[in-house]
Amino acid sequence: MTANRLIYTASVLLVCLLLVTSGAVLIHTYRQRAIVQSLLKFEGTVYALYGDYQYTPPATVAVDGGLSLVLGAGQRVHGFSVRDEPSRFQRLLVSIFGEHACAKVSAVYWDTEPVSDNDLQLLDGIPQLRELHVGGTSVTDGGLVQIARLRHLTVLDLSSTRVTSSGIRQLAACTELRELDLSGTDVDEPDVERLKQAIPHCEIKR
């Protein structure tokens, strides 16, 4: 095979690789954009990352009496945003295809009452989700079936929802949980203790 033939073959293979890669990026971009638009119908907040998710425990400050106060996350702006910066290669793709091409949704904040169990089906498209905040919504034990499928969840806020003791048992499947907020729910202490045994590294707030 001549040198020209080798160059031609390599060029064809390179073009094919670029076409396949571009097609995959376009499909991911389209799907994620559609998912985010659906998630934002409740005026929630959706965060994404270009890089890997790193769990950071909530900040605390010392107060009188040897107690500590957990600092809140502050106000959030409704909408979609990316929390970190793209790499050099990702920056090129973002300039061509947009931020959805490389960023992966990592956190969803829904804090309005109209959010119900049926709406949690929208999370099927983001199995990599790491944080879900649905405090104050109409989520019940039925919705926990859907949430328990998100096996990479690290932070889950169910405060002031309609979940009960029988429902939270399903969360034992979320073995990567580090924070779980059950304040303002009808969950019994014995069931909280059983969940702690199933996920010993998870901090459960009551």
C-alpha cells in the first residue's frame, strides 16, 4: 500500500470518527436540553457539571453551648447553570454545540407544592443525578419508588413532604447517600434508625 493510499485511508477513518462523535454529542445535547426544559417547568433550579461530582459536607459554625449551626446554601436563581469550568477540549465542543454537550446534570431543586410523584418520572433521563431537593412538595411514598432508582444520589431533601416510615425503607437502595433530610415528615424514629443501619455513612436530619 502506497503512502498516499495510507494517508487517504487514515483521512477517511478520521472523518468517520468525527461524524460519529459529532452525532453522539448532538444526540446527548438534544436529550439533555429537553430534559432540563421539562425539569424547569416548576421554576426550579438545575445545576450541571463539566467534571466529576465532589461531595462537600455542609459548612457549620460553632455556637454557644457546644452546639454547631449548619449554614444554608443561600438563595438560588431559578433556571439552569453549570457550576464549574470546561476543560480545553470541552471548551471547543461547548463553543460548537453549547454547554449541554459536555455538562451533566448533577442537582435538581424543586421546592414548590405542585411537584408530585408523577413528576419524578422526569428524572429517568438523568440516572447520574447526585442531589435532589424536593422539600415542601407533594411527594409521597409512591414517589420514593422512583427516587430509589437514582443509585448515585448523595444528597436528598424530603423535608416537609408526605413520605412515611413505610416509604423510606426503599431508600436503603441508595447506598451512596451522605445527607438525607426528613424533617417535618411522619417518619418514626425506629425506621430512621433502621435506615441508618442500612446506610451508616448517611447523615439523617429529623
